Amino acid sequence: MPFHGHSKQKIKVKMNNFKQNKYGNEKQALLTGYLLVVFGIFISFFFGFGIDGDAVFKLSRPRDTFVLPNLVVPASEYNILVSFVLIFLGARIILRRMTSYSSLYLGAGLFLLVTCFLVWATAGKSFSLTGMMQATVIRATPIALAALAGILSERVAIINIGIEGMLLVGAFSGAVFGSLFGGIIGLIFAIIVGGLFGLLHALLVIKYRVDQIISGVAINILALGLTSFLTSSFLKTNPELNDAPIFRPIKIPFLSDIPVLGPTLFQQNFFVYGAIILVLTTTYYIFKTGVGLRLRAVGEHPKAADTLGVNVLSVRYINVSLAGMVAGFGGAWFTLGSVGRFDEAMTGGRGFIGLAAMIFGRWHPVGALMAALIFGFADSLQQKLAILRTPIPSEFLAMAPYIATIVFVAGLIGTARAPHAIGKPYIKE
Amino acid sequence: MRDYLKKKIISENFDFEEILLIPILATLLALIIGCLFLLATGETFENILVAFTNLFIGSFGSLNAISETCTAATPLIFAALGIALAFRAGLFNIGAEGQIIIGGMAAVIIGFSIDFLPIWLHLPLALLFGAIFGALYAAIAGWLKATTGAHEVISTIMLNLIALRLLDYFLRLPVIQKEGRNDPISKSVLETAQLPQILSFIEPQLRLHSGFILMLVAVVLVYWLLFHTTIGFEFRSTGSNPNAAQYAGIKASLTIILVMGIAGALAGLAGSNQIMGVLGRATPGFSASIGFDAIAVALLGRSHPIGVLFAGLLFGALIAGGRLMQVKAGVSIDLITIIQALIIVFIAAPLLVRNAVPWAFKTKDKS
């Protein structure tokens, strides 16, 4: 019975919803139209007039194999042009009631808004676009890994707020074992310890039926307490325990020589490649394998899965532990992939941004990676803004991912749907 | 999930084992595991004894220790009352931390900017603003839940992170930043907006401030609100069975916004208390994860105002005693964080407690 518990009517409603989502409904189209007009007016008002000079974007570094010329954009002209295009498009959508592709238009509008902002911020100065993209990918890595951990766990209907804590223990074990036995052993230990915390979460919520959110909160506090305690009692007095080797960037031959794309994607360290590979394998695992099908069934309708002979609890144990291992790997990025030493609470909320990326990516690994890239972009832009000395405070940019998540979760733009059985413990009758 | 949660956290009838025995055993077990953890990290027996003795001396051993315990407990209990109230209405308010920050910011701004009011006007005004801004901030999550169904856990997590960034921003604004300082720190609140100390007539260094009395009043008020008013009944029925509440004519969406608002006001008061009674100004870490500890307090107190009061005092004792423990025994105060996490785990998993000490229980686990 594939539709156990669903009446025909419900299925019909679902089909309608599906149609609406695909082709966009009128309300959303109108919202998009108005937003585009607002963007346009905003751009010409704040970024269009009163700035002079060109914005120079450096695409290559002098020692690159192929050197591209700088991208020179006349700032004021570009922004006014974009603003007119946006207002025209928005007005067209509103007047013609163009209901198709509204999300696409909105995405394009947001993208243009960001380019206008960059052009405005760089006007009269120069700015390395390639460096920025490289930083974006680097900063997106832990977020993407945290999101992946979230997906693995929530796809089997177990909410995992504790990812932040798992990142933290991963970072800590990576630093300590990396200092003792070298980077690779450190990485392995980070994955193991992350996995153990994942297992702990699974044990608490499955065996002891602790509320999933409470267990996540407890794991975060526990991870913070443990790592801070061990740091202040051991690492402070023995600095040699907190001096791990760093995974250096690996240049992939030929590919890394491609201008812009090469430095962005093919001159990165092991963690970036690992994250990309993990996203691809997880996508394959969840959507193309039999095990993945069972996993999704456990998340959507555990009772049906159980009836068909799937061991719901063991699927949950395995995937939540896997999630912990992925988070441990992501945590090692903070120490082994970046600075080589552990500091208290160094993950700074990346686990939560990862959860946001997961929601944005609609519980799909590739979608989550894209969302992580956007958040990574916001993160690196925040750093660059300080260099460009714009009057916009960087804190607001840092807030953008969180605000975007709230807007998204509230369903104002797009829809988010979690796996159906999420948060409910499965009790076999 | 919620039904499950409620059954464990909230007991309608007084049940000795559920309400008293499990919290006490959970605390003891957490302390014992803390001990074992210290042993595992290579501390000697004598030093652990010294550590735990000082944990006790630092929390209850002297008048000063008791004053410190109560001072640390005050904001925890304020925030935990809000979380408990939300639990009762079936909402999970993880956002206390953010509400504390926003409420505290509002209090500090009123506290230093208005210099013409007498203390009996200025003090309540600053507290009021702290409460209002905390309430408004929490109400965002409530409003989103009520109108769009956005889950309050996600939105409050995000609001926490937004509040942290807002605090960073505000503390660097020239109007708020202390003159002549480059680090993010606010101006100090004026004397007319400081909660007066209540034990300084005995010894001037006793820090306990009148926020403690306000907190006791809040406990009574929340108790009265929950169990002796119609609104409280509506809160509880929305929590225990939203559908039945809806059929009975209770407006679920209004209840959600109201509950979050009150929870936020209490958290805002927690923040204002820290600012106006202890710190005197705002710094980036002034919330000191009170909002997260308060979740543990609410759980330990079984979401009952009286339970929250005692659980908060216990946590205050752990914090106050932890400081002395760190000084005297060289054991990092982060041990307290570990113990708190363990308490949450044991409270949320009574089965673990029952398995650990089966001889203490007469009845079987009913859940």
C-alpha cells in the first residue's frame, strides 16, 4: 500500500500543490514583481547616482598560467541600467500576471542586486573576484558538511540540533590527535568522535526516547563543556597538543590553470574536495540506491517501511551515526583545514547555518550545497567589506543568512517541507 | 513528539517519584559522572574532594556564597519561567538567549540615556523596556508560527544568532559605545537605573540585588497566571491538546503569540537584571548562555514555577560554587557546563535514571 493512510482526495490536493509549486501561483508572482520593482528603485536610489569611477574586478593573479584582463565596470552606468531592467521586468510581471518562472526571476533579481552592491562597493577601487570566489568555496565547506549531516539525520526523521556540538568535538579531536599523530590520524579521530556523538544522539532519542530537540540541545552544551574543559585543563598548559598540521591546498593538474574557475574549485584543500565528493555520493546514496529508498521511507512513513520489513530503528541508528561522522569531518575543517589549533567555541554557529542550508536546499544534498555556497558568499563578502571600507556594517551581512532562513521557513518565498515523520519517535506496536 | 515530551516534562498530578525523586537522582548522577570524569582526566582523589567541597562552600558555605548563588540564579529563573510557560503551551522556546540580549540592550540604552528621571521612575522604565523588547523579539517567532506555521525552534535559533550580531553592531555604535574605548562595550547605566543591593547593609560587598525579589514576585505571578486564570487555562489546554482547545473556542494563534510574548518578556527581564543588577553595562558576551542554561532549569523544574525556582537556585549554586572550585582546586568551571548537560540528559531520559538506580523506585515507568 504505497499510499497508506492517504485518501484519494488528499492525493489530489497534493497534486494540485505540486502543480502550483512547479508553475508558481499568482500570489507569489505578484510578490516577485513587487520585489523586483523595489530592488530596482533601491538600486538606483542607493547605488546608482552619486558614485564615480569604474569598479575594477581582478580575475587573475599575476603568476597564473593564463592571465585574463581585469573586468572593468562603469559603476554608475551599470547600476542604473540594472535598476531599469529590474523595474521593467517587475512591472511586466505585475501587469501581465506572468505566473511562470517567478522563483527564477526572483533569483535573478537577487543576483543582480548583489552584483550592483559589489559594483557600488568597488567603484573607484579594485577587488579580486577570484580571491572572493575562492574564499566563498572555502567558507561554504563546513556549512555544506553540517547541512549534509543534517540531511542524513532528518531524512530518517530525526531532528539534529546537535550538529553544532558535533562540529565542535570534531574540531577538537582533529586538533589534539592531529598534533599527536599527524593530520590524517587526526582526521580519522575527528570522524570517529563525531560519529560517537551522533550515536549518542541516536541512542538518546531512539532507545531512551528523549525529545529530539532536547537531546540536540544537551549534546551542544555537552560538547561545549567537554571541549572547553579539556582546552583549559590540558591544551593551555601543553601547547604542543594544540599544534596540528594543516591540510595544504592540492592543485589539480591542468584544471587548476583554468582562469577564475581553477583557483575557485581546483586549488583547494582536501576538505573542499571531500565535501564535494560527499555531496555527490550522498545524493546517489539517498536517491539512487535501495538502501536510500528504505532510508527515505523510514523518514516519510516509518510504519509502512516497517511493514515492508525495513528495520526502522537500525536504519535510524546507522544514519544518525553517519551524520555525526560527516559533522566530525566538517568540524576537522576548523582546525586541520584552516588554522591548525583549537579555540573554545570556535565553530561559531556554523552548525546552525548548516541546518539553515539544509532547509534551503529542501533536504537535498545538492540544494544544500548551493545554499551553503550562498551563505559562504555572504560570509566571505563580510570579510571583504571591511577591506573595501563600505559604510554598511558587516554585522548586517552576517545576519542575512539567518533572516533569509526565517523568511524561507515562514513560506513567504518558496516552500520548505521536512520529511513527514520528522520528530516523532517510532514505537513498534 | 510533543505529547511525548509533555508526558515527561509536565505532570498534572503530584507524583513523588516523577516530580522529586528523578530530578534529585538526575542531579546526583550528573555530579557523580562529573567526579568520574575528573578522575579520568587524571585528577587526584584529594583534589576532587577539595573541588567538590569548595563547590559546596562557594555556593552555600557563607552569607557571601548564598548571595552569589541567588545572584546567579535570578536571571536563570526569570528566563526559565518563560521557557516553562512556553513548554506548558506546547512551544519550545530555544530563543531565550536572543531575547535576553535584546531585552538587556533595551535596558542598557534606557539606563544610560535618560538622566533626568528619579530612581523610582527610571528603574521601572528600564525594566519595562527590557521586558517589552524581549517580548516583541520573541513575539516574532510566535507570530510566524501562528500565521505561517514556521516551526518556532528554527525561527528562535535564527533569532538568537541575529540577536548576537545585532549586539555586536549596537556595541560599536558611537551613541552606545563607551567614550574613549575601541572594544565593543556600552556606556554604563546611571545610578538611577541600577537595581539597589539588598544585603549591602550587612556587608557592602554582597552583590545580591533587588532583582531577586522581583524574580520571586515573577514566580508567584507565573504560578497564578498558569493555574488560576483563564489565560493560563487556555495556555495549558493549547499545550495538552491543541485540537480540543480549538474546538473549545480558544484562539490558538493568539495564544501562541501571547505565550511567546510573555516568555520573551521574562527573558528580557532576565537580561535587564543582569545589566542593571550585576554588570552595569553590556559587553558582547553578557548573556553568558543564560538562555541555554535556562532550558535545563525549566526541564529540571518540570515546567512548574515552584520547581523552576528550586532548579534555578541549584544551577545558581553550581555557577557560584564553580567559581570558587576553579580558584581553590584548579578545576575549570567548564565542568559545571558538563554537569548541566548531563542533568538535561537524565531529566529528559528518566529511563536512564531508573536503569542506573533501580532500587530507588517503587513504581514502574508509566511512559
